[in-house]
Amino acid sequence: MAANINTILILGATSGIAKAKPSWQQAVVSNARCPEIGAQKGLENLPNQRRECPGHRTQATETRPELPKPGQRLRRISKMELGVFSDPSSTSTNAVVSEIATNLIVPIAIARAIMSHLLSLKKPTAFITVTSVLAFIPLSLYPMYNSTKAGPHTFNVVLRTQLAGTNINVIELAPPYVNTGLDGRFREMIIEIQDGPGKAHPPMPPKDYKDSTTAAFEKAGQKEIAV
């Protein structure tokens, strides 16, 4: 399957897993911080149009008029915050709303904006969202992140049912703990909670995750990819 992908469109791609250079023929990124990722060889920048989500400060991206046509794949980044609800000072309403908007509202809004375009291609394509193993096995320190990854998982199940028999394959990537900047602000604290570096669960290198995921794409009929 991966060998047949001509183009991958990456929504959000300035850090983390999405920054690992794909193995496909062409990678196009669309992000407000395009200059950062654009310096990477083989990645083409696609200017986006950002529209405010009513009632939220986050912005959804709609790029339909400029999308490349062959073999499209879509991915995006996430936001993670700590939160201990017995201690209101550990988070804020704005932080909760921002995380919900980024991780849950935006992928659903993107799906709404992009489905008619993907259906019009009249050839096999895929809509890929990135959730997390925490959607299935939550950790207590990340109450909003767990929930906002479980939500897209459920949405994927429903979307896959709605699109059954069409040219669109709905795929969910559920990464493990990967060495990205997602938890950079509080990684030292998490390591300390696990009794130090010697006992803390080590993150997977991004390249290892990319290689494992690319290999998984070679298996036909994939719906959920967790490595």
C-alpha cells in the first residue's frame, strides 16, 4: 500500500511524529508555521486558509481548492496538557477548551471539509487520523488528552461505517509513547513520578515509529494501526 502512495498531505507537521520525513514520493505540508518544516528536504509547503471555530480560539484548516490529487493521506498533530481535577490550579478552563478543540473538534471539522473532495477523486484514497494508545488505555495525569483521543477513535468508527463501499479508507494511527515535544514541558516531572530515568518508561524514537507504521501500511485492510 505505501509503495502506491504518490502524495501525502500533512495537516500540522512542524513537530513530533509528523516531522519524521515520510517515505512516499511527495509530501505536502499545510501549517501556520510552514517555514519551519519547509526547510526539510522533500517537503513542499501548501499555504492554508484558517477559519475560526465558533466559540473556540483554535483554528480549523480548509485547503480543498489546492489539494494535490493522487493518493492523498492526511495526518495532524495534537496538544497535551496535565490536569489533576482535585487541584483546580493544575489547569484552566481555557486550557481544557483549547485541548478539546485541537484534538477533537479540528479533526472532525477537517473530515467535514475534506470528504467531498476525497470522494470526487474516484480512486482509492485514505483519511488518516492520529489518536493515541491513551484512547484505549488512559493515564490519570492526562484526563483531557485521554478523552480527546477516545473521541476521534469513536468518530473514526462511525465515519468508516458511513463511508463503507466508497473509495475512502478510514485509518486510525494510535501511536505509543514517542519521543516528541508533546510532553516536553513536563517530561522531567513524569520521569520523577516514575522513580527516575532508570525506571521510567522510555519513549520510542520517531524514526522507529515511522518505519514501523510504514511497514504496517503494507498490510491490506488496515483500520487501526498501533505499534
